[in-house]
Amino acid sequence: MIETMLAGAPRRALVALALLLSALVAAPLFVNAYALSVLILALYYAYTGQAWNMMIGFAGLLSLGEAMFVGLGAYASAGLFQKFGVPPVLGLFLSVAVSAAAGAAVGWLAFRFDINGVYFALLTIAFSEFTRILVDNWAYLGGSEGLFLHVSGLAGWDIVNLRGSPVMFYYVLLAMTSGMFLLCRYLLASRLGYYWRAIREDQDAARSLGVDVFACKMAAVTISSGAAGLAGVVYAFYYNNLFPETAFALSHSIDMLLGAVVGGVGTLFGPIFGALLLTPLGEALTAATDGLRLPGVKQFFWGVVVAAIVLARPTGLWPMIAGALGLDKVGLDKVDADEKSGR
Amino acid sequence: MTRISAITPRRGGVDRRQFAAGAAALGLVSRPAIAATKLKIGLILPMSGYLAEIGQDDKRGEVLAGRVLPGMGYEPFEVVVGDTESKPEIARAVAEKLVNDGCHILIGAFDSGQTIAAVQVAEQKGIPFIVHIGAAPQITESGYKWVVRNFPTIPMILDDSFLNQKALFDYTKTAPKTVVLLHTNDTYGTIIAKGTPDLVAKHNMPYKLLDAIAYDPTAKDLSLEVAKAKASGAEALITVSRVNDAMLITREMVKQRWNPMGVMTPGPGWSDRPYLQTMGKMGDDVLSLLPWFDPNKPLSKRLVEEQAKVEPDRQLHVNHVLTFEAIYIAVDALKRAGTTEPNALMKALRETHIVDNSSISPAIAFDAKGQNTGIKNACVQNKGGLLKVVIPRSAADAEPVWPMRPWDKRA
Amino acid sequence: MPATYANILISGALAGLIYGLSALGLSVIFGVVRIVNFAHGEMMVGAMFLTTLMVNALGLDPLLCLPVVAAVLFVFGYLLQRFLIERVAHLPDHMQFLLMAALATTLTAAWLMIFGPETRGVRLSYGYDSYEVGPLILDKTRVFAAAAALVVAGLLFAFFRWSATGKAIRACGDNHTGALVVGLDVRKLYALTFGIGAMCLGAAGAIMVMLIDTQPYLGPQYTLLAFVIVILGGLGSMAGAMLGGLVIGFSEALAGVLFQPSLKSAFSFALLIVILLVRPQGLLGKRA
């Protein structure tokens, strides 16, 4: 397995990755608490962006309902913890299972009827909104009153109960992001990964060559949504309260996919790069516009910056940078921008 | 020395505090030197996002604080506003930023979810947090050590709203025999709806609750909901709505020619300025049962006067008063603590006892959980585009109109 | 009681016609330019603010402001397509989505900065009037609003059916390459289409202020509503959008009567999911 994953990776890329990882591991020693909180958010988006990327970038399925998978995962583990005292380290299995099942259900319904492209995207939005209203009306888990977690031990390192300092959450997210990166690398280099890319480029051609399109797409949706469910666990225990309106919001989905798109959909490292770039950029924008005392001005420029990136680098920023640094030789980080995905 | 550490970006958070505490213990830092440290307050509000309307309104209290508090013998202070963009993630990040920028105390945040997200930071760093508005009971029931709240919990508001109603019925000698509840299905509306039946029984209300109708907060059309409420045959309407819904409900009531004895709301919306301005005469006589300020107190008069100078066409609102009071509490704590050192500041906050206040409570003071248990509602009535207190009579500045006038009898 | 509920169903259907007009804007654009306008609601909120401003400053009726607002939105849409969207036409869906989402963020922020956060409404002299037809009470603003929506939609149908430009646009939508081959100026026609789509939602926005008050954050709700309607009716089908609006207005009212009103939007989403699964091309759509 390890050989497969390393196969074809240029030495420079491995060195660069090792350097980045060491920098991230050492970061809490050097940065202040505020910068750490920004890094935590960046890693959260790096992780969720990778999960999202697995659907769109690898299999060509545009999901705009990522918040549903994260939200379900969050509610599952938070509910178990709050109602039955089950620690999140066990609860996360339910989270992943629930989110994966939701993903599988959406996928099964959609792919049987060959729903693709924009239609699939709108279907995921519809499911996400539908779930929001259901949870809103589900009194057992707090409904629209919200679900609040017991708060204790905001300082230590209680990994089992995910109660602890931001540094702990930082390392948890760093481990998740790294793990996700390895999983993506493994999957892309696997047979399934090749099938996915075949489907992304041309579904009908893939099918005619004997690829089981339905099964491959189901695999993409299920793995990706299950992975998103895991992010929900961290979301719930980091913020300690859940409201359907914010957890299942379309804007939550957009925040999660932003980094991946800006970094480069379909690339391995793009989602991480995008999130690590965009989250601090948002904070910088806040700092830069603070003096204007004009609420809304930050979001105004945020929209402009994102639009500018889309227009300037439609394939995302990472492929360009990877190319310039000579980090990619196996073609995993290349995407074909001229192909409309999913059509 | 404290000055320097206040501007130096903080690393880890603990060092500076330990240093300051140690320095204070050793008497290295003399009192006057500390008093010279300007109190820096981080005000966390939803200035943009879907709660922007209320967040930006709350901020007006900060302007009043800057104009009124120095005249009351308090040291100059600085307020930095952090925008939550109406999202809990941002609320937390912004709290981190404010603490990092050297704020000694945080105030916020209106929405309970955002408040709790921001409170995590205060708890972690050991920075005092004053909740100016935010009604979820969990804020003071979760064992937080750095939080005080000068706002009632939802159960307190609700309980008090029934006492207000009884006082109104007694005073006017008119009471409905039946009511219907029409509420938005958001956090606040749901809790109110759940608590109402029990409280109707507990307070032995003169009426029967016929029906409770919930609607989605994003509803764009409430004709159906109003028709259902009307069809219940109730004599009065109790409602919890946001300002947009309040307008839709009023219009529908007029159009459907439903003239109940009254419209009462233990929530926001109906006392908001856009409602008063847009609805005109049709907005009159509505009763809001909410935490309010006592217009007869000297401090309230002072605030009314100052607000008239800042924005002559905008009446003083409880949103402004509560933000003002939170800042007031902060500077008062600093005065008594004599230092911005967090533990001392927090101790002073817990010992707060301000009698010269504006809200309807005998004093601003906090119990062991950090809750001001004495803060009360008023029954506020819309009168010609202005908000007047009619109940309790001790804080009233107008006579109640009850039952409310029919829609077609409003010349 | 039956009369009350008949009232509700009728007023739901009337509101549905206005939603339909707004959704028509989305549908026309998708049908030809093949772009899903995720900034739909935000653009409409702009139109609503503009109308509110005109009504309150000049004392005009919203329906008199309609042509002006529609024209402003047409120009906005035309320029948007010409200078921005055209450049992402060849990009994958998610890139187009992100550009439109970024535009939506920027527009919302602009509305907040320009108009402030407070809800703004209009006062109409006939705002509280209603017609009594037998046992039914028909709300005057709703009748006017629905009638206006029908007129605008009718004009649009006529334009696409009989005018040369309208036919050319339809040709573009049906066969892009073919249109190029026969020498149509596709770029200009696309810009025109986007302009017309924007005009539609401008008109819908002007009408909408008669029913609802405006604030900067209404956008996403209307975007979602328009999605539900066009998918129901058939993405790209004009008649489908109006029919979808009618169905949604009617069925939401019905759901509210039969179940808790708080579940009525869940009902539309459920309806949408069923339609997507059973008939993805929508009620009147052609299979893509």
C-alpha cells in the first residue's frame, strides 16, 4: 500500500510535504492564540474541502449539500454524548455511518435516475434544506432551540471526550487533514481512482469500457459524505452548540467548498492549499477593512477576491504553483478545465 | 509596564496575566499606574449577516456610553467592535482576535449560539464576558466562570410576561377569555411556545389557550397562518415573530378583518423601528412584553436626552440601553478593581451593585452563576410611532389602550 | 370555514404567479445561456430596494415603477453577461457556481452598505383593501400583483414566440453550434437573454414589494424558491416556470392547511425531491 502511494511521487514533492507538515506540527509553539484559531478554521476547511473534492474532483459530482453531511455527523455524535454520555471517540462511528448513509441514499436515488451535473447539485441543496427543516422540528435533539453540549475542561487534552484546549483541536484537525490527504492519494492511485477519473471525463465512454459507473459513483458519494460526517464531530465539540439554521445552511456548504475550488478541484493538494490561503486571507481582509467601520465591506471585497481568482485561474491556483515548483509529475494534480464536468 | 504588555501581541495568553498578577502581588505596579491603563472593551455584535438589523441597532448604545459615562465620573475607555457576520464560527474567531488585540473585557453577542461560541474563548483565556442580550438559559447554566449576564433568560421573560398581562387585565378590568399563540419556529419562538401552556396554568390566567400555530422563520406569506389563528375564534393573539413577520401578520389581520382584543408579544419585532415606521396607525396599540428600561429613572432620562442629540428621529430603545449598561458595568468594575488584571476585574464584576441603572431592575447585580435575576419586563405599547411603558405602573409613562382599537376606527 | 380555506388556496396561487415570474428569469437564462444564476435572489432584492426607494421618495405606485426597475435590471443583466459571465461560459459547473456565489456575496454586502440593515416597506393607499366575491375575500394587492405578473409573463411569451430576436434567442438555446453556423451573433443574443432574465426578476421584485418588506438578507430564500419552482416546472421551460410557481404557491397553502404551517417549506422541498427523482426534466421540461 505504501509503495503504491509513493509510486511516482517526485522526491521534491515528498520533501516539500515533509517540510510543510513539520511547520504545521510546530506551529502552536510559535503562533499566538488568535493565529492558532485561524489555523484551526483553515484546517477544518482543508479537511472538509478534501472530502468535498472527492465527489466533484475525482468523480465529477457537484454537491452543494456538504453542510448536510457535516451537520448530520455533528448531531449524531453530539446527541449520543449529550443524551447517553457516549464519548465522541465512539460516537464518531455513528457520525460517519449516518453521514455515509445519507450520502448513499442521495446517491442511490440520484444515480438510478441518472441525475447529474446541475440537477445533482440542486438535489443536494434540496436534501440539505429538507434535513434542516426536519431537524428544526425534531424536539428530541433540541430542534430549533439548539443542542448545547456540557462544557467542562476547556484547558486539558481529553481526546476521548474531545474536551480540551484549542491546541488539542488543532492537532486533531491536523491529523484528520493528513489522514484525508493520504486516503485521497491512495484512492486516486487505486483502480477505483482511475475509474472515477474516467467517469469524470466521459461517463458514457467509461461505461462502454465496462466500468460499473453506478457502483463507482456510489463509492465516491459514500466515502466523501462519511468523511464529512467526521468533520461534524469536531464542529460540534469545538463550538459546543448546534443550531439547524447554521449547521445546515447553504452558506456553510459554500464556506467548505471555497478553499477546494480556489485551490484546484480534482487536485490532491489544491483543497489544502486553498483553505490555508483563503482562511487567513479572510482574516486579513477583516483587519484591513476594520478601520472603515462599514459593516459589509469585508464581504464585499471577499466576493470580489473570490470572483477575481475564478476569472484569473479557472483551474484553481495549485496546478499553476505545483507546475512552477515542479512538484507534480504523475499528472494527479492536473485537471482539464475545458471539460464541463458532469455533462 | 502594563502599558507595554497591553500593546504587545499576546502569546499563549497565560504569561501576561500571570505576570500582571505576580507584579500586582509583589506591589511592583502601583495603583495609579494601572488606573492609567485605558480599559479596552471588545463589543461582539452581528453587524452584518441576517442579524445585522439588530446588531447595528445595539451598537447605538456604545455611542451613548461614550457620551454619557465620562460625565458620570468614569475613566475614559475604548470600545472595539467585532463583527460576527451572524455566524458562530466567525463569532469565535472575532473573540480570539479581540482578545489578541488586547481587550480586557468582552461584551456580546445577541444571538445565543454566537454568544456561546464567543464565550468559549473568554473561558479559555480567562477574560471576563458580559452578555448584554442573549436569552438562552444555557449561557449561565453551563458552569462558565467568566460570564455575567444583564439580561433575563427566556423562562424569566416568559414568566414575567404573564405577570405583566395579569397586571394589565387588572388595571383595565378587561381580560380575554381565549387566546391563540402564533409563533415563528426559531430558537426563541419554540421555547416560548413550549413553556406557554404550563405557565397559563401556573399563573391561573383568565383565558384558555386554544391553539398554538408554528410557522417557518423563512415564511414569505402568512395569510394562511393568520387565517388559522382567526379561525380558532380566540379573543386575543399572543405572538412571537421577527420584524418582517410582524408586518406580514399585521397586514393580514387588517385584510382578513380580524379585530382581536389585543396583540401581545413576549418577543422582538413589534417594537422595532421599521415596524413602527412602516405600519403607521395599524402598528398602534400592540403590546410588547419585554425587558425594558424604566423611563422615569434619572439615568433613562439622561439617555433619552443624549439619544435625541445623536439621532433626533430615533427613539431610545432597550437595545441601546442594554449595550450601554453592559459598558457601564465594565467601566464600573474597572473603577472598583483598579486594575485590568482579569481575575481582579472578574471579581469586581461579580460584586457589581449598580443602583443608578436604567433597566427595570432594582439594581444591576449578579448571582453566583453570573445572572442578574432582578431584571424585569415591561409592557410596552406602540403609540403614534413611539414606544410607551404602560405596565408596571411604577415605571409607566402612558395609559394603556386596551382593548386595542379596531383597524377601521383609527382616524 | 371552507370559504376561509378557499381564500387561502387562492391567495397562495396568486402569490405563486409572482414567484413564477421571478423563477421565469432563472429559467430563461438557464434555457439559453446554460448558467444557473445563483445570485438570482440577491439581484431581485436589489430590484426590491430600488422600487421601495422610488415608491417612498416619489410617491409612485410600485406597478408604475416596474418598467423603470425592469429596465435597470435589464442593463445590469446585459452588462453582467457581456463582461463577466461570458468569461466563465466554458468552465465547469462548480466554477460558474462559485463565481455566481461570489457575486451574490458582493451584492448582499453592497445592499447592506447602501441601504442599511433595517427592513423597508412601502405604504400603499389600497394596501388593506379587498374585494368580496361571494363568500370569498380577495386581497386587492395580491390580485394586482398577480395580474401584473401575468402581463409581464405574457409579453415575454409573445416576444419569444413572434419577434425575430426572440426566435433567434430560442434558436441559440436549442442549438448553439447551429446558431453560429447560420451567422447569428450569439454573444449579443446571450447578453440579451441574460438581460431579459434579469428584467423578469426586476419586474418580479417591483411587484414583490407589494407583498413583502425588503431587507438585504432575503436573497438566498428567493434563490432557493426559484430553484424549487424551475425544477418543478422544468429547467429552461418558460411555461413550466409559471406553472411551477402556481403549483408551489398552491401546494404550500394546502400543506399549511393540512399540516403545521412550519412544515410547509419542507413540503415544497419534498415535492422537489420527488420530482427530481421521478421526472428530472420537470413537469414541462424536455429531457436534456
